[in-house]
Amino acid sequence: MGPVLAGVLQLVALIAALALAHVPLGTYMAKVYSSDRHWRVERWIYRGIGADPDTEMRWPAYLRGLLAFSFVGVLFLYLLQRLQGVLPGSLGFSSIEPAQAFNTAVSFVTNTNWQSYYGEQAMGHVVQTGGLAVQNFVSAAVGMAVAVALVRGFARSRSGELGNFWSDLVRGVTRILLPGAAIAAVVLVACGVIQNFSGIHEVGQFMGGSQQWNGGAVASQEAIKELGTNGGGYFNANSAHPFENPTPFTNLFEIFLLLVIPFSLTRTFGVMVGSVRQGYAILATMATLWVGFVALMMWTEFAHHEGALQIAGGAMEGKEVRFGVGSSSIFAVSTTLTSTGAVDSFHSSFTGLGGGITLLGMMLGEIAPGGTGSGLYGMLVMAVIAVFIAGLMVGRTPEYLGKKIGTREIKLAACYLLITPALVLVFTAASMALPTPPHSMLNPGAHGFSEVLYAFTSASNNNGSAFAGLNANTDWYNTTTGLAMLLGRFLPMVFVLALAGSLAEQTPVPATAGTLRTEKPLFTGLLVGAILIITGLTYFPALALGPLAEGLAA
Amino acid sequence: MTTDTQKHEGSMSTAAPARAPHGDVPTAHKTPEGRVGAGLFDPKQLVTSLPDAFRKLDPRVQVKSPVMFVVWIGSVLTTVFSVKDPGDWFGWAISAWLWLTIVFANLAEAVAEGRGKAQADTLRRAKTDTVARRLIEDGSEERVPGTELRIGDLVVCEAGDVIPGDGDVVEGVASVDESAITGESAPVIRESGGDRSAVTGGTKVLSDRIVIKITTKPGETFIDRMINLVEGAARQKTPNEIALNILLASLTIVFLLAVATLPPFADYAGTHLTMVVLVALLVCLIPTTIGALLSAIGIAGMDRLVQRNVLAMSGRAVEAAGDVSTLLLDKTGTITLGNRQACEFVPVRGVTEAEVADAAQLSSLADETPEGRSIVVLAKEKYGLRERHQGELTDAEWIAFTAQTRMSGVDVDGRKVRKGAAGSVIAWVKERGGEVAEDAQELTGEISEAGGTPLLVAVEDTDGARVLGVIHLKDVVKDGMRERFEELRRMGIKTVMITGDNPLTAKAIAKEAGVDDFLAEATPEDKMALIKREQAGGKLVAMTGDGTNDAPALAQADVGVAMNTGTSAAKEAGNMVDLDSDPTKLIEIVEIGKQLLITRGALTTFSIANDVAKYFAIIPALFAAVYPGLDKLNIMRLSSPDSAILSAVVFNALIIIALVPLALRGVRYRPVSADRLLRRNLGIYGLGGLIAPFIGIKLIDLLISLIPGIG
């Protein structure tokens, strides 16, 4: 079996598994967020944090809860890192410097998991498991809560009420992420991922010299790292490290994990708005983009005619031999399209165009299928924009799922649309214009520019993967990427929740033959086109000077 | 003498149904197909509007459109840089074409406004300064200028007077020439009380004397508002237009970011981008096409209504018309012709159809009501009975139809023939000791159930008094209404027929006309309740009305079209006035509303899709020198970097002019489902918008490369 065929077969297996899983999981999640019963353990939590899980919140209240919770999360994680040196169970690592501690705290709370540190050389058990892993769960649950609030905005009318943030947050953890991660962790352990609290081992190498091996609760963190589209690896090598991702099967399983919730949420959406076909339309949009990107990636990575690449069967530089080109391509596309940012290969080493695909994947705004929750709400905002333009073309005030897209809605959607491009372009331009930041680049020319562009694209879109090469542990990059992550996460959430509130206040418009049918393939096609064109137009000059200049040079 | 003839004319037009001439006869404003989509555009208008277009270069005008204001600033910048470096032909060429871009945008707006101005001038001529004859309390008159009238003043108008202000007739009847506002030369009757009491300032009394109570302040009269409307002075941005402007502004910001961040990227790559090039790139990317045409589209949309003699009081109402999902249509005059007509003669057992026809015709000769005339017509058309005249029959005693007897007939040659309402005729027969055939009752019942009105025909001769048969009168649904309703259904619009008929009759007519629903025995309260119910379900409702009792419903409806013949209360309550007083026009109004939105959406899509090609022209031109690989993106194989950038800018400017006719005329609208509309418009304006600039830019580049010293 050739490597191309192997890659395609893995892709087919992945699609089959996702197709099987998304209906039951999506329906289950809809039930979780619609149920009015609390588990006993949840009641304890509500009592502990002093929240009433049954009050309905309008969008400002929902947002206040979310921001307060996230702020406390950042503060806690920052202090934990700053105090690491005096905490027990830290493997003797010292406290993290302020800029990096800020960057890392923000990074994990925003579900970005950009890492400017080396996990095995900086973070002990307490920070990894008690701080970072906890945020892996709750930051993902926050994203899902916002998505569910937006879905409720579509589903509800004349109330403006979006549900209860605390209940959505807690249930996301207790009923979805914890059980899911537990099952996934067991599977990973069974396949060879480590799970212990052992210390650092110096191991002699075959060729002489020695290597440092850390133990740790890796499988449990690995599970939520993928399932919650976090991406922050226990080790610096992330999913390329054999302790995190030992076999081709675990590799495929990890890809499955990082895709399953974002794809399944489309089902949740369909169930909650009372039309699973609407969910399928969104699913189809996400799937088209994802499959298209995977196909493009495989094509760029396999199709090389130069000697070395041909012998290797593709562009093998930076890719693990045990995964090969096909599987690495699927992983790279999936991780950049989901805001996960875990890597099993080094995106910097992909072909010029392949690197461009990972960049463009993030630039789409992490919506195909995107992060846990953030993918769905991002895609729904794009749908609102597409509906607005297309809706005018059928001669009515545009409406989506019975809700009118009026001045207020379009204002909020347009603000959402502006944020990440502004962050990416302004920070990248500042880094290129200022004297010192370019010194962090490893490579000259277009590739060096791609490193910087990638860093801010990754941070602003809350992806967290790195192009590798760029030394991001400088005060400039720690601060700017930290700001990009913060603003790129919470500003869009403000607009999404305001949009949800505005939609939930409306009286629904009944669908007629004159209504734009948003569950039809035509609309899916339109949405795919709108996403590609709007993203393409925004970033084309930047992409031309980075990956395109490099990729087309050959 | 003169007054007498005018009186006669006046009474003639009273008898004729006021709406009939407008309903069926296509007016000059309609297109041959009678559909929206066509409008007049004369290329000469582009030239005549040029001075206006240059006047609009004023930044205070430009700032209203965020997209065009960015172009304006860009033009100023490139001009300044060209002045600093006067030897650079490229800078001058770009500057010139950027200014032209703005001029073209202004031109679109000026042409749209110009058409309204012509109409406003006509209206102004009608609004000559009038002298009003105000009644003072002691009953005497004083002459005051029309501009000094206050609400509540009573003024007298006699034949030949121009009515000095809007008001209601409180005394008298007069025929009035309203051609100044409606363009319709036939005079109309205005009388005190009832639903035809409203008069409009600027119209002319042709006969009689009326006393008018002024209801509007000078300067706020109907004609003043009309002038403001057609001139566009009162034009406010509609909700959709505002929303679209926001989207366009945010896209402009995105592109501003993309361009503004480019210099450091380019410097790193080893090439320096001049201000002229950056501005050119920016202008090409921001949605100038739709930004330039947006206000022209809105003005032209209102104008299309004015051309159809409909005045919308706000653009919001026009937009709402496109969203309407329920149409309330009055049965009479809209769905059916004004009057019921005889459609068949049904004999009772033992009598032939011809006998019934003969008796029916004979008894109806003295019936001048439209129903009576229709019986005579049917007898002639279907049974070949020559129309007899009352004079032909000597010694005949004619019994005319009255509301009291509800019968008409004739006594001739000892034979008495009667036709009339079932109850009256049965009573007449029984009075004369005659018998009523058993099946006569059944036949009347059947006709009633079918939605018709039965009239009985009876005779008394040597054989005694007896019922001969039944005349079936029915409402006649106007031609083509069924198809129209079918179209409306495809557009997703529900039609509800409003009628005072009983539910049985209403149901039958509703079925025949193909409306979706009906409201029988409708009172104004029922109408109001229906509108509120539909609105509570999230639907937008449109209706027409003319009476004072329609006013609350007209105000409640999202689109309320008042008939110009109606009361001033109705006109005040509605948000549109139909000068032709043709309720069927509601359907066209809906189509115009949809067309307005479609045109905006289509040109927005086109504008955004255009950008793809512009990138393929400009990016390789800027960077192929430092990154030769990027020349692969120059898929149009443009001749030189300068020519590529200039071609994109020129295309960007010319496409505006090319689309002016479309913006003014509106994208053609067909009443089909949303799906088919979307597929069609996406195909034309989406795919077309992707492909067209590739061809256009290439052609312009070919031309530019022919200019010696460039290329």
C-alpha cells in the first residue's frame, strides 16, 4: 500500500468514525444543555461557588459571569506559575518569569494553548495537572457555553434570555468533557501513552550522550488537550512526542478527538433550534472546508518531484516516520482548522504551500469545524453575514432561522469579523516594523515572515500551534501574543453574546416560500464561498509575501 | 349654461364606478408586461447630470458614504503626491481615475435625483399661490393668501377655483380635476360626508360650490410632501440600507487594515510601496461599486413607485413591502369587478331555459342597476335575445327597480313579468294566489351555497302566477387574478380576501379567485384583529383602504396603501398613497420593494466578487520583482506592473458607470421561489462578478499597453 492510499484510507476511516459519533454525541449535548435537572455533584459545585443555576440570564449577565470566571482563571494560573518554585510536586522547577507566566496563563484560559515554554523543562506536576489541565477543561466548557447561548438566541424568542452561564459551564465539564476525556484517556493509556507521577529520568542515548525523560499524568492531559481543542502539549514536541502519541492509531484517535465535539455541536445546534437539517447545513459547510483543506494539503505534501522528496514519498522533513505524510497532513489541517494547535509534525517544515494551508486554515477564523464551541459560534456569525448578503438577493429583509438580520445584528457580526484580522495584521506589521522583534526569526526571507505571521494568526485565532523557528519567549512576543490571545478570545465573545441577546428578543418570522432556505446545499455552497472570499481578500497580500512567495518560487 | 353641463358631467362620473377606468386600462406608466423591472434610462441624463456630479465632490457630501469618503481621501492623497512629483505619469493617471471614480458615483446619484426633480417641477407648477376665500363666523367671506390658512379654517371654492389647501369637504358636492397630482384627466367627485370628502390643495374645482375644512398646515400639504419625496429631500436611509452600510464600512476597515499593514511587510521583502500604489490597491479592494450606487438604488426605488403613481411616505415602507407575507385585499374592485353579473338562467321543472331568459330580459329592461343590465346582456349573448327597448312595447307599464320593492318588471298584454330578490318575488306570487315551484327553493339554495346571488323570475298570465326560474348572479373575478395569486404564493405571500359577504359567498369567491384565506362579514374591528394576529406571528401585513373606518387598520398594517380617492384620515394613516386608487397595485408595490432589496444584494455580491480579480492583477505587479514565483499569479498576463494597477483602477471606475442603468432600473424580479431567485442572482452577480473583471482588466490592459511610452 502506497503512502497516498494509506493517507486517503485514514481520512476515510476518520470521516466514518465522525459520521457515526456526531449524531449520538450531538443529541446528547443538546439534552445536557436543555435539561432542567442538576446532578448532585453539580449542586455541590453551585453551592461552592455561590451560583444559582436556575436563574435565566440576559446577555450582559451571561457575559459578566464568563468574564469574571475567566479573569479569576488567568489570575490563578498566573500566581500558580509565579509560585511554582515554592510549591511541592514541581520537580524542582523554578517560578516562571512574569511575561511568560502572563502569556501562559492567558494562553490556557483562552483555549489557545500557545506555549512559549518547554513543558518538560519548565512546568511541574502541580502547574501541569492542577493548573493547565484544569483550564483545558473549563476553557473548552466556556467556549461551548457561548455557542449554546448563541444557539438559544436563535431558538428562543421575545425573552432575551440566554440560559445560565454557571450551569452551562459546569455541565459542559461534568457531563461532556470529563466523561469524554476519561474514556479517551483510558484508550490512550491502553495504546501506550504514559500516565504516572514519576520524576525526571536521564537516559543514555544509543549514540552516546544522554536524554531527559519526564514522567507525568500525560494520557489524562492528552485526552482533554484534543477533546477540548486545547492543544497545549505536556511536552514541547507535543503530539510528535512518543509519550503523547506513540502509534499511528493514537495519532488517528487524537485527530478524531479534536474534531468530534466541534462537528457534533452542529447536531446540538440542529436539535436545539428544532431543525436537524439546519445543523446538517452547517456541518456540510464545515466538512467541505475541512476535507478540501486536507485534500489540498495531501496534494502539496505528496506532489513533489525533487529527488529527496520523491524517495521519501513526499515532504518528510519535520514529519514523524511513524505517521508519514498522509496522517501528518490530516493532523496538521485538523489542528489548524479546529483551534487546537497540537502538532504531530512541524508546520514550519511543510512545503511552502503546505505551510500556507495551515496559515489559511487558522485565518478562516477557526470555524471549520473550529474550536469546541467557538467553531460553532464563529460559523454561525459567518452564516449571519452570508444570509445578509444572500437574503437581500431574494428580495426580503434577510432572516436566519426565523430571526431578522437587521442593523443591530449586522453591526455585531461585522465587529466580530473585524477583530481577528485587526489583531493579526496590526501585531504582525508592528513586529516587522519595529527593530528588535524580527530578530526572533530563525529563517530569512519569506519563510521568516511566515514565522511571525503564523505566530499572531495562531494567537489571535486562539489556535496555539507554532510554526516553529520563531523564538517567541521574548518580552515582545510574550506580551503581544498574550494580548492577541486575550482580545481574540473575549472581544468576539462579547459580540456573540450581544448578538445572541438581540436575536433572543425578536419575534420569529415564519418561513414562507419567499424565505431563503438555509438548509439547502445552495446555501452551504454560498457560505463556503463567502468564508473563502472574505478570508482570502483579507489576508491575500500577507499570504502572498509569506507562503505563496515561498511555495510558488519552485 | 356652463355650470349645467359640468353638473351633468359630474353626475355621469358619479354613476360610473370610480375605480373602473384605472383597474383594467394599462396606464402610460406601466411597462408592456405590466411588471416591475423596466424603467427608463436615457444615457443623455448622464451628461445633463454632470454639473451636479461635480458639485457633489464636496467632502461634506462625500462623508455620508463611508466607502466613497475613503476614495475621496485617497484621491486627495494621490493628487498631493503627484503634485510633489509632477513627472510621474502613473501618479497622475491614478489620481485622475480615482477622481473619476467619485464623479461616476456622484453621477449615479445625480441621475437618480434628476428624474425626481423633473416630477417635482411639474408639481410646483400646480402649487401656484392661491387666494383662499375664508369663511368668517358671521357667514361672510374674506380673501386671504393660501399660505395664511390654519387648520380648522373653512374656505369656499367654486367652479374654476384652485383648492388652496388639503382638507375635507364639509358642505356640497363638486367635480374636481386632480390631474395636477394624479395625471388622470377625468374629473372626480368630492362630496361632504362619506369616504370621498378629501380634497387636495392644488387641484381645481370644475363645478359647483363646496365648503372645505382645512386639515393641513401650509407647507405640509400633500403636494408639498410629494415634492419633497420625489426630490429625495425627505429621503432617509432605510433600515436595510443602514445595515448594508455597516457591513460595507466594516469591509472597508478590513481592507484598510490589509493595505495599511502592507508597507512593513513589503519593506521586509525588499521593495518599497509608494503611497499612490497603496491608495490604488485600497480603492480597488473596498466595495466602491455598491458604495457608489447604494444611494442611487434607493432613490430609483422610490422613483419606480412614483412612476406608478404611488407615493411612499418613507423608504422604510417600500422596504417593508418587500418583506410582506400577508396581503389583505378587498374583494370588490380588487379581486372581483365592481358588480355582480348574471351568469345563467335556471328554469324550474316544466319551463324551458329560453322562457326564463325571455322573461328575465323583459323584466330587467326597466332595471338600470348594473345587475339588471348584466341580465339583459346575458340574455343577448347566450340566448340571442335581441335587446328590446322600452319604447318598442306600446301600452307597457314599466316597474322600475327600487330598494323598497326589490323587484322590477313590466305589465304588457295582460301579462305581468317580475324579477327580483327571492323573498319579494315569492311574496308577489303568493299574493296573486300562485304557487311557488318546489324546486325553486332548492335552486336558490344551491346558488347561495355556490356563493352566488339568486334572483327569481315570475310571471302572471292566463295560467296564473308562478315562478319560472332563477337568475344566477355572481361576482366576477377579474381576469388574471388567479395567476397573480398563484405567483404571490410562489413568492411566499399569503393573500386574504376581505369582504362584507356572508361566509358562504365569501368562501365560494375565495375558492374561485384562488386566494388563500378570506375574512367574511368583515368589520373594521375584524380587519384590525386579523392584522394584529398576523403581526403577532411575525408576519408583515399590507393592505389597501380608503374609508375613514379603514384608518386604524391602515396605520396598524406594515404597508398601508391609501387610495387617493379616500378620506384624508385614510391618507394620513397609511404610509403610501396610490394616486390611481387601484387596489390591485399592492402586488406591484410588493414587487418593487423586493426588487429594491435584490438590487442592493446583487450589486454587493458583485462588488465583493470583483476583488478577487483585482488582487490577481495587483499583487503580482507589486511583488513579482522581489519574489519571482508570484508572477505565476499574474494569470491575466498583464503587460506591466504599472499597467496592471492602472487597469484595475480604471475597471473599478468604469464598472460604476456600466452599472448605473442597472441600479436605476433595478434587477429584474420574477415571482419565483427564494431558491430559484438566489440561484439565478448568485449565478449572474456572484459568478459573473468573479469572472467579469478578469476579462475587463485584461481588455483595459491591452488598450493601455498600446499607448506608446507606457506598457
